[in-house]
Amino acid sequence: MGPVCLASSGWSSKEFQIDGVWDGRSHDAVLRQFRAGIGAGRSTAAESAFAALGALAPVLTEVIIDQVQAIRDTVETNSEAWTVTLDLAAKEVTFLNAASGEIRELPVKPEGGEQSAGAFTLELMGIPAVETAQGRVTIDSVMALLYLQQAHAGRRPFAAVNSQDLAVTIEVVFGLLDDKAVKLKAQASAAGRRATRATSQLAKANEQRLSYGLPTAADLDAQAAVHAKAADEASAQVRRFNSELEQHRAVLACRETEAERARTGMICRSPSAERTASMSRATVSVFRYPNRAPPPRAQAVPSRRLLRTRLAAAVRSAGNLLTDKSIGNGQLSGGLRPVPCGCTATMSNRSRRRAGNQCSRACRSSR
């Protein structure tokens, strides 16, 4: 007897694309069971069905490889139907949700950590793709529980699947293993392996550095600590200099304010205040230099009116000194003689030379 598909109730149809034309058979029924003798072709259909779902274990015949471009299955889950198409040339599987129109294109053999078509099939079946240190659950290990391949029947138990993978698959499928705990353990194991690998790489790098005469990590850390300490000291010194600079700036601003106030007071000072300041400076000079005479004060220049008044007073006082006898004899006492104008005012030659013509004007004013 041929193989029996125990999970055939999930398939609605099976098709092959040959020369661009799709052809196949519908499996829509309440209960589906396939039985056939050797050579009837039922095993070819079962193998190709699991191959379309992303399994790697099925071996496709030469007829399928040479003549078929794609294999398409229509599978049903509890709530929705999916059309699964395997492109044999591209080795990609396209999942199309018949209800929502969602499309997923996944490779049979993933690269770079992407999800595989078999892992997505397990997700549709509700079986978690668990990976542990002992083994992992794949579409091939699940297929060994659901489908007995004819090539392995009677010779290899469970299609020669790895015994560890099969043990983990049985535990997961029958609910004997918590997938969350398994994921956490797997992540912990992976992290431990990465840490061990990083430690080994670091040890090799240190050995190479020593062989090349380069400083070790400890030497670099010590140098970094020295540089950090120097940087901290320089920063502290800069802060101290800035503080002193602020103090000097404050003192300078205060002195500039006092100088401006002093300049304003000098501009507004009155003449009397100037004289007072001059006297104060003279007093300070006397006390500062007791053996020296104070600096001479500037003499005020008399006005013309003051000179005339003083000259008239001098002429009057000189007239009082004349006598009638000396005037009658034409001589003045004390060697004085009359001025050319013939007035009674007497002046010495020196006084007359100093006065000039002021006496004549004075005499004329008195006449």
C-alpha cells in the first residue's frame, strides 16, 4: 500500500503549472484519505504538497523538476484559507490570504535571519517554531509525525529525522514543552555562546598586541586615567582664573564709576570752589614740603578803570605835600619839579614815566 496522508483534511486542492497552464485536482470533502499502491503517483502528490509548504525533506521526481514550473496548494486553517504557491526556479513560496488579500513571499532556505516558508507554515498550523539547545521544531520534523514517506517506510523510522529534533517536536506538538520557556533558554544559551566567542576573540587580540609590542588594554586604561586627571586639573585652573578675572573686572568697573563721578564733579565746580581747591592744594603743599615756599599764586591783572582810580588818588596825595614857597620859586621840595602841564600835582620823573599822560588827563578832569 502507498502512503497515507494523515493531515490531508487541511488541503482543498492541489495543482501543477505545466507550460504556463494550471491543472490539478480538488480535495474538497468532509474526510480525505489517500491510499494507493506503489507506482500509482500518490506519493508524488504528497511529496509535492509538503514541498510547496516549505519542507526540505521531500524529494521531487525528475518528471516534476523537468516539466513543472510551480506547485500550488489551497489549504484551510480554523478561520481562513490560504493559497500557497512554490516557484521551483526561484525557490520561493508565495502565501495569499483568500479573504484579506494579504501576500507573503518567503524563501525556502532563508538567509540573514529572515523567516522561512516552513516557519510561516508552522505558524499557520499553530505550532511554534521552537529552537532549543537540544533541537528545534521545523516543518520537516512535523511532517515526520503527519506523513510517512514511502522511501523511508520500513527502513528508517520517522523519515530519518534527527532524533533530537523529533523529540522536541513531539513535546511541542503534544503540549509537553512550554515554548516561552524554551525561547528564553535558547536566548540564554545563545548569549552565553556569544560571550564565550567574544572572550576568545579578546584574548587573541591581546596576544597579537603583545607580539607586536603594542600597549595592552591595562596600559591604555592607565594612560587614559592620567590624561583624565590632567584634564580635571586644567579645568579647575581655568575655573580659578575665571573667578579671579571676574573679581578684577568688578574692581575695575567700580574705579571707572568713581572716575566718572569725579569728572562730573570737576565740570560742575564753581569759580569759588576752584579757589578753595587751589588753597587746599597750597595747604597740602606746605604740609608736604615744610622747607620750601608754597608755589606763587597767579596775580590778577587790574582793569583800566582801577588803574585810573589809583592814579588819581596818587596825584591828590602828592599835591598835599607841595608848599606855596616852593611853587613860587618854581621848585618842588624833595627835588620835585612841576609836570609839563603846569598843574600843582608833583611827581617824580620815575613816577611820571610810569604814569605817562595819565596826569594830564587827571588834571583836566579836576579843572
